[in-house]
Amino acid sequence: MSDRRALANAIRFLTVDVVQTANSGHPGTAMGMADIAEVLWNDFLRHNPANPKWINRDRFVQSNGHGSMLTYSLLHLSGYGLTVQDLKDHRKLHSRTPGHPEYGITAGVETTTGPLGQGFATAAGMALAEKKLAQEFNRDGFPVVDHFTYVFVGDGCLMEGVAQEAASLAGTLKLNKLIAVYDDNRISIDGETPGWFADDTAARFRALGWNVIADVDGHDAEAITAAFDAARRSTDKPTMICCKTIIGYGSPNKQGKEEVHGAPLGVEEVARTREHLGWKHEAFVVPDTVMRAWDARPRGERAEAEWNALFTAYEAKHPELAAELTRRTAGRLPDDFDAVVASEAERILAQEPVRQPIRKASNRVLGNLLASVPEVIGGSADVSMSTLAWTGAARSITPDDFSGNFVHYGVREFGMSAMMNGMAAHGGLIPYGACYLVFSDYSRNAVRLSALMGLKTIFLYTHDSIGVGEDGPTHQPCEQLVALRAIPNMSLWRPGSELEALVAWESALKREGPSVIVAARQDGAVFAHRSGDLDGIRRGGYVLQDAGGKPDIVLVATGSEIGLVLEAAAVLEGQGKAVRLVSIPNGNLFAAQDRDYQESVLAFGTPTVFVEAASPLYWYQFLKGPGTVVGVDRFGESAPGPEIYRVMNLTAERIVSEAGQFLC
């Protein structure tokens, strides 16, 4: 047995023993990719197990995350502090070795993977972040941002559309420090893939502008080494290394078969595999010579020490740049951010209210904030002008110039969202990306992963309701708001004014987690704020207008529907009723407030009518007495927006009528 094969077999038998002990898991991928991983981690990957957050480390992503034991074995062997007991706890409650790699759970795991294809797209976002930061901060003789992103992908990843979206853009943007390794084992859960996946992957990626190294023997260390050497020399293209592998390599009766993909080998086959590969050690035992050969801590500490010396010299030569890079990678906003927000609030409060689309109000405050937060990198899925994601401060990133701050993702909503996750996970950038609200469905799983990981990503959606009008029901969202609000750890804003839009962006930029900002295409209401409204907006909901004392009726709205409740309130007040108007621009945030605050706003027990041009389901949680929700419970029509509001009976007259049912 060669020394390299012994190192790779350590991965195989940790995997075999862990999955057998857990009686659950996916041994085949780790067994098949062990030789590739051994070469990468021992000869090429620059990292420091003693400091998993070293900012200039290479990033490693296992997109085929079901084979998580490959990652966990690598982390255990190379010195990340993942113990044998941690491995034995694989897939158990609260373990550091969950079923799929999870960001924030296990040191060394760069992103949550499992939903196939998204790890690949996230890695593309990491590579984009590296290239952007390198152009911004590197100076002659000081390559302080200079690392690769490696991603392992399987057949399933490459079948997913999100991988195609990201691969296409990565090729266009010439992300040459992105290196993907395709585990071409011709097996997926249903069996041998040629019956449903006959793509010429190498030709496809060449057509996408990638450097392709094809037909590499994934069990030949010399061939793998040569492939990585060639990939790292690419100066203008990302690289796809296509490796022929045998799933479950080493299992005499199950290798190359579907049955080794997602189930333990079985006690007898584990014994046969040990004999077949000449591994004479007990379960979970890796000989000291192999462990010492795997230990990456000494070379990792040397690599980081060399970089620290480089950064110290950089700091002396370019102190402002060094301070800025340090601030950004630490995740701190600029010191003057609060002052800039306060100045914007003063501007808005001092001006006369005007009728304007909420997307325009969002655009104005975003453009003014961008000058003070240079780490923000915007983007749009081909609708930058209609979403008004493009601001006066925006400059395009192009394949040959990454000095800008705006990515044109093309019509790739899912790829955009997953790449934004990669940028946020990489660090140093705060990404936002825009599309129409109805098409958030295309990317919802990436939005969900952002919430699961707690990443600071900002999803800007416009064209938010039946107000879209003539484009018809295909473009008129009705269920998307409730679906997005339902994602745990999500913060969804639907501002109804410029001040609310300002707070939405302030919150999104401060929050350690994702935010959705929904900015209507149609005009918002015309009303004046009081300075005291700021605190209430920041709590997600507040009293916008009140007659004083105990109200007879409470009208609640969000976004562009504030105009409808203002009209209805005027009618009801003309009838002698005491009306309280409430705006809840962020139901997620308002729901997190204590009950006393919620009651001070909604006057629980008072008849209440909630109004939103979307599914009514979300708002019933706040209805603590008589009342109703006026919303949209069917698909829209193709007609001018105001006409559709009338056809669907979402009018001030309807609100007055509904309120009247609860008033004596």
C-alpha cells in the first residue's frame, strides 16, 4: 500500500466505521473521493486548523453534502479539533457532525450544503468575493487577498439548474480562482445515471467559458496532482476537473453500485473492505504515522505567520486600506453609519410628503447609504432599472474590472441568491440582490439557506402585488409574502414610506441574518411622519395616527395599502368614530416584541381590520379580538392596477364596510 493510499484509506475507514455505527449516512461519496481529497488537502489547500477564520485561507466547499463524512474525516485528520467522539456522534442530536455540513456548527465548514447544486453556486460567490476584494485591496507587492475556492460536486449538483446558472456567470466573469472537482461516478440514488444524465459535462463547461481538465483518474494521486497544478495556473477562467471515480471504492461487493450511496455497508462488508484494502486497524483507529502525516497545523501556522508578516508590512505602507480591510472582515459597520442614518431621517422628516413609488423611496435612501458603507455589493437578476436596485452610486462589475459595486446576474434568480450567500459567508462584503417578488419562488431555497446560516444577505423584491397590473397573474404575487415571512430567522420589510424604507435598510445592514425588503412599484400613500415614529418603525409596528383615548376601531396596513386605510379612516372619522391607524412594515420584528408593546399598538380586544394586497393568512396571529383581514386569496387579472384593486374588492369602501360590521 502506497503512503498516499494509506492517507486516503484513513478517510475511507473513518467514514465506513462512522456510518456503520450510526446505522445511517452516505459512505459512497467519501470512499470514492478520498484520493482526490487527500491530494488537495495535503498538497494544495492553504488553511490553518488553529484559526479556521483566517481571512486569506483557501475555501473548501463540499457541494455534494450528503457525503459529509468526507468533510468531517478531513477536519478530524488535519487538526480542527473534531474528535473521534464527535465522529461517533454523527447524525445525533446537537452533534458537531450533523447529517449534512452546517455553517456555524463545525469549525472548518464554510457553508451549509445538502440541497444539491447550491454549494457549487455558493462557492462561485466566494470566488467572486475574493476577486472583488483582491482588486480593491491588493497593491504591488502586497497580495493580501489571494486565495482559491475549491468545490467538490457530484452528478446531482450538476443536474440542478442552480449549478448551471452559477457556472454560466462564473465563466463570464472569469473567476479563475474557482476550481471545481466533478466526482464522475455515474451513480445517483435511482441507480446508474446514463439513463437520465447523459450530458457531456466537459463540453458543457468548455462552452460556458471554463478551463476543463477531463478524464482524470480520481484514484491516481499523480494524475490528480497534475490536474490541480494545471487548474491553479489558469489566469482567465474557472476550472472544472472531471474525475472518473468509483463510488464506494474499496468495498469488494458494493463499490460502483447505488446501494453504497446512502446506506451502511453492513458488518460483513466492512470486514471485507478492510481485508481488500489492507487496513488492519480496529474501528476508529488511525495509526500515529498516518495521523502525523495528516496534521496540517504546523504548515497552517507557517502559512498564516507568513501572511501576518505580509499584512504588517502592508499596514505600514497602506494604513487606511489595512484598517478598512480589517473592519470589513470583522463585520463592523463604519463608525459614522448611525450618524448617516440620522441625517437621512432628518432629511425625510423635514421634507414635504410626496406621492412616489416605494421602490423609488428605497432607491433614494439606499443610494445615500452606499457612500458610507463601501462593502455593500448590489446586483439584480436582469431587472436593475425596474426594481431600482441600480442607484446613483452603482458601478458595474465586468469580467475585466471588479472595481465596481454592482453585479449583473442576468436572468438567474436562484444563482444570484446562492452566490450572494457565498459572498456573505466569505466575509468582507454585504450583498443585496433584486428581482420581482413573484420570482422569489425561483430562489426560495437559497433564501431559506441564508436564514438557516444566519448570513447578512439582503433580498430586494419589487412589483409586490396585484398593483403590477397589466402583466397579469403570472407577475402578480399573492402567496409569496406569507411564504417568505414564514422562514425562521427571516426579517421581512414591506415599507410604506421613505422613512420606513430607510429603517428597513438600516436594519438589514445591521442585522446578523438575512432580510427581505419588498418595495412596491406603485405609489405609496402621502402622509407626514413624526420624529417619534422612528422608534416604532424599528420595532416593526407602530401607531401611525390616533384620535386619542380608546379607539373604536383599529385599521392596520403595510406597504402601499397604507393609502387605503387612510382613506377609510377619513370616512369613519366623518361618521364620528375614533380610529387608530397602525403600520406594521415588519411583521417578523413586530411579532418578536413583548406583548405589552404589541397591545399598546393594536389595543387588543378592539375591533381590528388588517389590510394587505396578499394572502390574508399571516395577519390572523395578531387578531386578538373581533375583526378580520382584507387581503388577496386568489390569482389576479390582467388589467391596470387600480382596476384590479376594484375587481378584487380591495378598496377603502370595502374596509369601511368590514369595519362597520364591528361598530355599533
